[in-house]
Amino acid sequence: MSDLLSPIWERADALEPLFSGDEVGAWADGVAKRLAEYGLIRQVENAGSVVCDACAGGHVEEVTLVKSPRGAPMRAYIHCPEHGRVRVKLDRLRQWEVDFTGVAGAVSHALELAGNVEEVVSGRVWFLGKATVAAKSRALFLARGLTWEDARDILGASARLNAAKSAIVFAAGDVPPEGIWNGDPPPVVALKTVAALDKDGFMVDRDHLEALLSSGRKKAQAVTIVSFPTPAGTAWPDVRLTVTDADLRVEARGKRKDYTFQGAGFEERRKKGAPDCLWALLKAFGTHGGVLPFKAVDEKTRTNLKQYVSDLRQRLAALLPGIEGESISYEKKDKSYHTAFKVSCEDALQFPMPPGTSWTDVSIAANGGTGIRISVSSTEKFAVSGYADEGDDSTHQWEGAEREGSVERTYDLRTLGLADDRDRPNRAGQALLAVLAGKGTVQRKADDKGMLELCGVLSKLMGLDGSPFEFAEIEEKWVALFDAEKDL
């Protein structure tokens, strides 16, 4: 795609992918510097011989280096049969080589792949990372020398490539015949057809890649999904999702990426420009802080909830490739689905308060330095089976009964809007931690902004009218109406 990269592709299958000083000197100004900046080439040891440029013979001669008189710069000479001693510019001795590990890194970065680049077969095959391409979660590889005599053996020795269920192989040089593969050949894409180096940097045309891999499919994806560049070793508890009506923020181990619902793959196929039912389900999880009771969804959704959750798991696995384990589990004891990741719905988080409860039924305890556990006691009504004696007969009947129960949720301060994106408590978060440390009381003025903001956050979260605190004017202290504990 780019003339700037053509020297890389032309030299990719050479046994020694070197560029001489003469070759680099013929490139346009700044090309070598840019290729080196992006890690595509690197300077290596100077050449010990050069082609004579003093005659038309094209002969190659060894270079003699001379440093005299004392303090003078180094000079280089060759011997020409026609012209005798010929001085050689030192720039002609410089050499560069294609840095294939750098090329692998550039491709991985451009495609925002999940995981780390790894050399699978020394100097020949590299694992680039994982991504969702053409509606499939795929492992991507870079290979060179695919038309060499030993290519079949090299590929056969690449255990990671052979173990990949849906692989894509980028050929740095020529695309090989299908016969070199031991089994079904994976899609092989010549890197020169999708890569470019322009003013914005090294780029890979993802749309063109999608089109190449979607050919022959009855229904191609309406929108190209750029999967999240999941850092290596990420587990679902490391992931945080923040959902709004139309956007999604994904964070994991210091990486962050914002998506529209279309870009994340949640667009309704039959009604363009609108999110689908799985987006609504993800928002529901966000509203409930990652714990979705079976009864929290409407009856129509409840009928297919198990299938919807299964589909959402697959959607999230495509968006965040490379994470092992289940993203959402079902807990029988409370008949709820629980996310393994943190999720919140902006401005809509709601604690599932049982009917008829008040602040005096609420207990809040610190959970480490960055979270809290909220528990609300309630009276649960249920039916019991029994028999009533009527003379000689016993009649079966159902009777109402009550038992004490509780609803519990654990939140981190950031999910509640009480900490920044580095988990540092803001003034309302600091106020809450002070209240919990004081077991329900804190010495602050009536107009303390942190306490006033905290009142708003807790009232909105719990859905209760009235302040969660009383203010004692004489002592100038705030007293919680809920039970406050320093730590679990």
C-alpha cells in the first residue's frame, strides 16, 4: 500500500535482509529515519567491503581504515585496479537490516491486538496477539521465508501456530502455496497489501483485512469491530466497563478505549442506528452493579434470559479477546447473574432496596481501602405447607410465614462515583471513609461539601427519601442513620 515500505517487503525473504549505505542513500530524505523510528529497520555493524564507485567495473573491494595524523577523523579507502587508492565516504559503510520483531510489534500496535508479541520460531514466525476479525476471535501471526525450501518444516515446528483454532498469518514476503501446510491452511495475507506508513504512522487497513476474510460469507458484519487490546495476563476481575445510552468505555490494566455501541458490535441488525437487546442487558448489569437478579428483568426478557446472557458472554469475549474463564456466572443461592468484571451504568446505579425498608435497615462497611459492602436487612414473606386437623381428618393447606433476610452488594468507590480513575477517593469518597472510620460519626461543618455530596450519592444509590445523616449542631458532627462499620 505504501512506497515507503516497499524496501521492507522486497527484502523480507532475503536470507540476509540487509540494506547497504548506497541503497539507503538512494532513498528519499527522511525515509530511513522514519523506518528506524517505527522499529522496522535497525543499524547493524558497518560493512567491511564496498562496491568501487570510481570506475564502471562494479568490483567489490575490502575497506582499509586509516586514522592519521593523530586526532584526525577516521578515513576509509579501497584499492581500484584502474584508479589506485580510492577514498570511501564513511556513510557508504553503514548497514541496516529489517527488524522483524519490530515489524511484528508495529502490526500488533496498529491493530490494537490483545496480548504480547512473542517469537515462536527464531527469525521466522511471530505471534502478534488476538483480535476479533470477520466475526471470529483469531490468533494473528507474522511469518517470513514462506517460500523457502524449509518452510514446511518451520511451520510444522510452530506449535503455537498449529494449535490456534482460527489463525491469520501475515506473510512479510511472498505468499506460499497451500501445499506447505500440514493441515487445513489458515488465511494468509501479504502484509504489503494491508500495511502502510503515512503521516499518521504505521497503519494496517483493518477494513480491507475484514473484506479479504469475509469473502464467501453469506453475511458480513455490518460494522468492523476493533477488539480491545487486552494486556497479557488480564483476568475478568481486571476489567471495568462503563455503559451509557450510546457509548461504552473499556478499561483493563492501565489500558482504556472508548466505543460507540456500533463499534463495540451491539448494533441492531434489522434497525440500523439503534442498540440491540444485548446492549440493554449490559446496561441492566451496569444499573445493578454487576449483579442482576432473575426477577429484575421484565417477563418477556426473563423467558430468554439464559440465552441472552450466553450471547452476551460471546459478545464480550469477541470484544475483549484473550481472557480465560467466564465473564458472567449464575449464582443459584440468590438466583442472580454475577459479572466477573466491574460494570456500571453512568448515572443509573441502583441498589435493590427491599420494599418498606429505611436508612435504619442499612449497614455500610469498608471493604479494603477502595470499596464498601452494603447490606440491607428485610423481612421475607413465603408460603409453608401444613395440615389442619378437623375432627378425624387432616386438611392440607398453605400458610403465610416470615423470616429475616438481607440483600448485600459490594461496590468499589469508583463505580459509585466516589473515586477517580486511579482509585483515589474524591471529597465525597473521603467523607464516606471518614464516616466509616468513625463508626457512623464524623466531625465536620454543616456546609461541608464532601458530606453534602455524599448525601446525594447515597440517597440516589439507595432510592430513599431523606438524608442518610443527621447533623448535631452543638457538637458540629454528622451522625449516620445507617449502621457504619470501619472494615469487614
